[in-house]
Amino acid sequence: MNPDFNKKLEEKAMIAVEKLLQDKSIKTNEEMVDSLIAIMKEGEKEFVKEKGRTMTYLEMRYLYG
């Protein structure tokens, strides 16, 4: 794993989650879950673009907990 790239993905996701938590337009749990999944999917797209493969389970857990 490239620590710099992974750190960048993790930081980007954390910023997106912080913004999401401050977003008052999110009214239901379903909207929150959908938004969180979208953040993870965006990170996955960047990962695939950089690495040319999907994340392993370990990599997903490392980045998204």
C-alpha cells in the first residue's frame, strides 16, 4: 500500500464526512447511509484509478474503519 495515497484518500473521506454531519438537509437515516456509501464509492473510484484494481477487504477497513 502506498501510505501517501492512502492517507490522502482517508483525509478526503474524513473531510467529506465532517461536511455531511454538518449538513442540515439530511433528514433520515437512509439519506445518511446513502451519503456515506457515496463517499466510500468515490474513494473506491480513486483507488481503482490509481492502483488499477479494487480494494481488498483489509484496505477498505483501514481506510473506512
